[in-house]
Amino acid sequence: MDVIRTVAGLRAQLLAPRRAGHRIGLVPTMGSFHEGHLSLMRRARHDCDVVVVSLFVNPMQFNDASDLVAYPRDPERDAGLAADIGVDYLFAPAVEEVYPPGFATTVSVAGLTDTLEGAHRGRAHFDGVATVVTKLFNMVGPDVAYFGQKDAQQAVVVRRLVRDLDIPVAIEVCPTVREADGLAMSSRNVHLSPPDRGRAAALHRALSAARDAVRAGERDPRAARERALAELTSDGIEPEYVELVSADELAPIERIDGDVLAVLAAPVGGTRLIDNELIQAPNGDGRP
Ligand code: AMP
């Protein structure tokens, strides 16, 4: 595996495979790899001729400067893990390579980014995500890019920006990888103290409670939401939000019908965690 630091170096490496018609896959990451990241890399390795993993802790998407400083980083371990999977190129540019002096352009996806994470982290978060993802697509020129369902709103935003800007890349969204107790893997989990690590399993239990209620016939999103909320509060967790929204537009729903997304964000100890669960409810009354 080659570690590449510059856009020019990356383009030089990808020229020949692109001309040969090889399928190029991109896995964008901020590093500190866990099984969630590795699952995306394995999927890309399976699907593509050339696999590029980007490793860039994007300052533009951090709304909190202390969160950026504290963000876990372990580039040497990351390089070893990516190499073991058979990644071809680890693209790890410096901040100045991505944002040179005078950088002045922002990609902003309206509407979809006003709610949930956008509402709680502020507009700058998804502007930072949309801008860096657009840049990575232009730098790499992948045929396909892999994202995790773990960041459900990010996946919806990326699909929209690709459609709106006619970027010729297929977006694959891969399932959330979880710990044995259901906690979604996240680079931020290392910040959890042992007691908080135990309590953090309540996030997945809350989403499962909402899902079970829907499976049992609940069609009122407020009632399903209450079930989730009860799981969190019983563990002393005060969420920033718990919502059931439409899976495609992330819009509020009046009645549970078809695919809905249960989403939540909650601080556990000092660590802000997010999770979601796609729930399939039968259309209509659910009657045969
Ligand atoms: P990050 O490094 O946190 O920006 O994540 C890089 C990619 O990995 C994003 O597309 C995430 O959605 C995805 N990802 C993060 N955690 C998980 C997980 N537990 N399961 C699957 N994908 C994940």
C-alpha cells in the first residue's frame, strides 16, 4: 500500500488504472479505524480494482474546536490495518493540501441539513462535510464511494449533492457495525469511561424499542419515540434529539408507513454519540 500526501501524486497514480478502465473505489474516513471503517474497506476491496482510502480529519466540519483537538488519531496503526485489508492507496493529505491559503468555496446542501445533526451542530458541520466530500470526489474521481449507515444524515446529504452536482460516482451505504452489546462503533467511543461505556448501550436499546413497537403495530411516531426515550432516561441519558423521520427526506412524519428512520444523538459522559435504525413498517394499515 502506498501512502500519498498530495493531490498531484494521487492523480499520477490513478491515471493508468483509470485509462485501463479499472473500477476505482473510495472510502472517505477521518481515521482512527475500527471495524466500521474496515467493513467499508473490505466491501470496496471486494467490488473494485483499485481501492483508495482517504484519511483526513476535516477541520471544516468540526463545530467545536476542542472536539477537533481531542479527535483520536493513530495514523501508523491505521496504515497497518488498511494495508492488511489490501487497500492500494491511503491518501492522507495535510490540511494545507486540502485547504490552501485563499480557499473560499463552500458546498452547501440546503434543507436536508437544517434538521437533526445540522440543527444541533450548526450549519457549518454539513457544509464542511459536503465541501470535503466534493473535493475528495474531484481529487480521486472514484467510480464508487462507500459510506456508513451509522452517519445516516451524512449519507442522505452525500447522495443529494452527487445528484444535484452531477458528480459521476455511485454511492454505496453499508450497514452499521456494532459492538456485542449493540453500541455502534465510533472513533469517539475511546473517550467513554468504563461506566459510560456500559450506559452507552442504551442508545441501541432505545432504537430497538422503537423498532419493536413499530413491529408490534404502533403507527404513531410520538408513541414509538416515547418508547425510545424511556430506554434512554432509565439509564440517565438526556438525548439532544430522538426522532422518527422519513428515510429519504429526513422529514417529520405524522404516521408510520413504509420506511422510517429512528435517529438520535445523546451525550454520554462528555462524549456525544449518534445512532440510527432503519425501520420497515408495512404500508397502509398493515392488514393483509
Ligand atoms: P469517520 O471516520 O467517522 O468519518 O467515518 C468514515 C466512514 O465510516 C463514514 O462513512 C461513516 O459513516 C463510516 N462508519 C463510521 N462508523 C461506522 C460503523 N460503526 N459502521 C459502519 N460504518 C461506519
